[in-house]
Amino acid sequence: MGKKILKFEYLLLFAVFTIATCGLVYELVAGTLASYLLGDSVKQFSFIIGVYLFSMGIGSYFSKFLTKNLLNTFVEIEILVGLIGGLSSVILFLLFESINSFQFILYFLVFVTGCLVGLEIPLLMNILKDKVEFKDLVSNVFTFDYIGALLASILFPLVLVPKLGIMGTSLFFGMINVSIAIALCYLLKNELKKVHLVRSKAILSFVILLAVFIFSDKILSFSEGKLYGENIVYTNTTPYQRIVLTHNKSDYRLYLNNNLQFSSTDEYRYHEALVHPALSMAKSVSNVLVLGGGDGLAVREILKYKEVQKVTLVDLDEGMTKMFKTNTILCGFNANSLNNPKVAVFNKDAYIWAKNCQEKFDVVIIDFPDPSNYSLGKLYSLNFYATIQKLLNQDAVVVIQTTSPYFAPKSFWCINKTVMQVFPQIDAYHAYVPSFGEWGFTIAINGFGTTFNTVNRKVDALRFYNYQFDKFNYFSQDMISKDIEINRLDNQILVRYFDEEWGKLQ
């Protein structure tokens, strides 16, 4: 009898483990999709976590009203968690462009999933309270629950998203949930009531999830086609972002996590404005560092200068740089720059890489994504710019993309003011890029041996930048913002400015 109880206990504890693991995966999927589709990742993830934890509490509270057929209820919850959580990403992708109440659907699915997960521990403890000593029961239940949560949080960014994608991950874990329910139906058939009915529900749910999983790529292509409104010619999911390349007539557009990265019709304006002011005024350009810019488009512009002997590019996402090294269309955009023998590519966190670097550079081009979250915000911090300053030769030039001074003036001038604390000479300028509007840059010189209006070298055949820097550094009153704080690691004020300003436009 003792062994039978032990087997019964550990079967249900394993079910708790899978519910905890899968429940957290569904939460992470929802948070990732919210930041991917809605932007503002800090706020979205925070809200998702809050709603999920709150709903678990609601589920735990209402568990006291469940007094009959507890084992059957437990198995059916396993089925429901798998079915609702597994299909949640599919529902969200398909509905994003179709309804105005998308956020309601998003948080409703998170709430329902959280309630169901919150029911599991009280139910299990009621099922086992007369069969297992209380202190052992509590210890084992919470041990299995927390281990499951840990496993999910580790696997999600490292294995699941890169291998299965967001939609595939939620469907896969839905099938795991339902598989456990099917197993319980067979292993505990003598304890379950109406076991044939419960088993039929579980098998049907598994078949639904499996069918959707098989066609998930087609569903994703359909939903992204509606989202972008353009022909999708390439997609890839890396550990860091969803990459989508679209084509419409003569225009190719690259999206990272639903945010436009560049349009082939006007990206030359952005990249000429980013690169050529710094390369023309620097005393030397023999050794150039590019941080970010994994598309190789900035490197393309740098290599137009014959004096450049070495370019070091540091970009976190290997999937991004590999794509721009191997994809025929994309290599055409960057003139195959990332395969040039002068170029060395490192797929590292730029913050850590810069701290460990012992090399000195003549020019640094900083082309990071906008500071939409804290992990990016640190790359715009006072501490990071002080680290960059140590990598510079005397009179080296640094240029930083600093978002739009028109749409986000607080963010723009916050970066500018932060850079001002580190470098002896600093200026700001902007350029009009039709796909983005007015876009801004901060430029700094590590010394006084050159000026912003100095032109030490030129290249021919530029389509936009004319080497007249003073034509680009005038700011009208609607692009000015005052009383701005410096962005430090311990305040990350820039991320708050960015969320506030760009959030108004969504």
C-alpha cells in the first residue's frame, strides 16, 4: 500500500512540475509577444508578470470551492492549461491586426492561464492530505513547482525560442501538458471517475495542438503577412530577436521584433549621415570600431575609404551577422562588406567586450537599437561612454545614433548630455530619412586636434552627405528639450524617456 501511495504522489508531483514549467513558458511567450507586437518591452513584461501572479492568487483562492472529484479536476486542469496556453500564441498572432481590443485578449489569456496554474497546488494538497505527511507534502509540492519554473526560465531563451520560435514553443509545451494528462488517465485509471471521457478530452486536445503545430509555419507566415502588409521573403528567429525581410516592388525592408530596421530605398541617407561625418573629420581612420550595425551597412560606408586598414564589428546576435554574410539579397545591400578581409566580426555583448578590449581605435561608430529596455539602456549610459573613451586614440571621433530629435527630443538630448560628460568636444546633428522621419546623431572628439567642420578626406559618389557638417547641426525649436537628466546605470532615465515619448505614437 505504501509503495502505491508513493507512486500516486510522485505521479501527481510530476504533473505539478510540468504545469509549473509550462505555465511559466506561456507567461514568457505572452511577455515576448507583447513586447514584440506592442513595443515598450519593460512595461509589457512587467504587466504580464503582475497579471500572471495575481491570477495565480485568484486561482488559489477559488480552489477552496472545489470539493468533489478533485483528481478528475486536477487532470482536466492539466488539459486546459495545455490547450489554452498552447494555443495562446496562435490566437494572439492571428488577432493582432484584426481587433481593437488586442490587449484585452492578451491579458485575458494570461489571466485564465494563471488562474488554472494557481489551482494546481491547493488541489494537489487536498488530494494528498490524507495520504502523505503534511510537512513532506508541502516540501515536495513546492520543490517540484519551483524547479519547473527554473527549468522554463533557462530553456526559454537558450533553447526553445531559437529552435522552435515563439509559436512553436507554446504549442510544444501545450502538447507536453496534455501528454501528462493522457499518461495520468492510463496510470491512474482506477482512481479517476469517467476515465474514458477524460481520456477522450485529453486525446482530442493533443490532436488539435499537434495539427496546429504541424501547420504553425504557415499560420505564422499568414499572420505576419497581415501584420506587415508586404511579401515576406525571409524570416529567422534568433535567441535575441525575430528577423523578417519583406519585399514590395523595389523596396526591401528589414524588421527586428516588428520594428523597422531599414528600408532599402532610403537607408543610404541614414548610413551616410552616421558614418561620413566622423570618417571625414578624424585625423586617422586606419582602425575603426563598429558597435551594433550587424547588417554591415555602416561597414559598407566605412570601406569606401582606402585609408581604412581594419574594421572591428561587435554585434550580439550571430544570427543577424551570419544572415548578412550569406544571404544573397542582403549581401547585395551591404556590398558583401562583412566578408571583406579587413573586417573582423565578434558576436559579443558590446558592454562586456568593451571593458575587456585592449585595442585603440581612431573612429568608433555606435549603431545600437533604440534604448527600449534596460539591457539596451546600459549601452547609452555614462559608464559605457567612459569605457569607450578608454579605447580611443588621441583626437579619435565617436558617433552615436541617438533616435529621433523630433519624435523623442528628451531621449535624444539625454544621450547627448550623457556623452557630454565624457568627451571634450561634442555636437549633435540630424538627417531626414523618409522611412523614419528626422533622425539624430551625437558626435564627439577625444581631444582638440580636429574640429567638427574639418574635412580631412572625402570619397566620391555619396548620394546624400555633402561634407558640409554645419548644414546638419541646426535644430528647430520643436526638436529641443531642456531639463534633461544624465543616463546612469543606476537610474536608466533614458529608458523612461524613450517609453514615454515613443509610447504616445503607438
